[in-house]
Amino acid sequence: MNASSTRPFDRATATRIASAFLPAHPLGNRWDYYYTRTKLGSDPLYPGVLQALRGSQAPLLDLGCGLGLLAHALRLDGQAMAYRGVDNDAAKIGRARKVADRSALADTRFEVVDLTGGPSPHQGSVAILDVLQYLEASTQWTLIDEAIAMLTPGARLVIRTTLGDASRRGRTSRVADRLANLIGWMQSRPRCYPDIDAMRTRLAEAGLRTTFSPLYGNPPFNNWLIVATL
């Protein structure tokens, strides 16, 4: 990964994307705007994912898409592949649809889907960003196996996850994820943090070429970016 993909967006870019989430009325709720501006300006997640997806035109399924920030980042980056975001949080999906429509994001759609029941059919690239730790271990492997089966030549499987270990970053991540659930931002509590060696083995056994890169940025979390191709 190059240096620019391991740093957050600069202030101007973060503000530009986040501005799509400003309320229509000056007195409207600005929570999504401030949240997205802060996340985009402190977390290198989206620069890392944008680099991982460049060069592929395969349709993208974003599992656990939240407010759909990846769709906005992709279009700003000039990546025009078909995008479908799914999440179990109906309220976030509703806001994602509204903002995407208002921003005229082309070839973009959002659906409410419970990932524990399996995603809907798809062929192309798959993104699983900050989702795995909210699933039981068996469900994690099922979801990863289903995502692998969706890959087509030239497509990418892009995973960002907190990996389980005893480091300070690992401990901080567990506390922060639990707090996000307690305050209601995340619908599920963290259940199981993937093991890096088990993840390497599973992807290698599927015949995928993979890279594992730390993607820390400013937050003190144990986040890693995993990119796999056929």
C-alpha cells in the first residue's frame, strides 16, 4: 500500500463528502454530518479501500454499508462500478438512500439485509468493512465463504476488520466497539474478533492471493485491511 492510502482524507476532502449529509434545513439534525466528517478525517479506511478497488470495474456489494460512505468516496474518486450497499440497520439505510438520491450518485442502491441470514445473490467484488467482529465465529466464516463464492475474475474481496490479540490497540478496540453498541450507534455488540493466522489460512485454502496491511490512522484501534483476489 502506498503512503496516501494509509492516511485519512485531508480536511477538504472529508468535508466535501460529509457535506452531503448536512440537513436540508439549517436547524436540522447534524449528527451524521459531524460523524462522517470526523470519521473521514481521522480513519484511513476509505483511502485504503479506494486503492484496493482501483482497476476493477466489477460490481461491488458493500456488506454492512451503514450510511453508504463508501459509495460517496468511490464516486469522488472516479470509480463508477455498480454499487449495492446492504445493512441490517433500517434507519441508516433510509438515510443512505435519501442522501445518495439527493447527491445523484449514479448506479447506487441500498437494501436492508440481515447478514446473519446470508447476503442476497451477487457476482463481482465484495467489501466487508468493520463488520466481522459483530458476528459469531461460525457466521464470520460462512459470510467470508459466501463472499469468496461471489468473486469473479478481476474482482476484489476487501475486508477491514479489528483483529483479535492482546495488544493495547486490541484492548482499546474491544472497549470502543462495546461503547458504540451501548450508545445505540451499532445495533449489535462485538462478539468475536478474527484471528489473523486463521484468516490467512482460510483465504489461502480458497486459492486467493491476499495482502494483510495494518490500517490504523489516527484512531487507536487494531484495524487491518485484507485484500484478496482470485
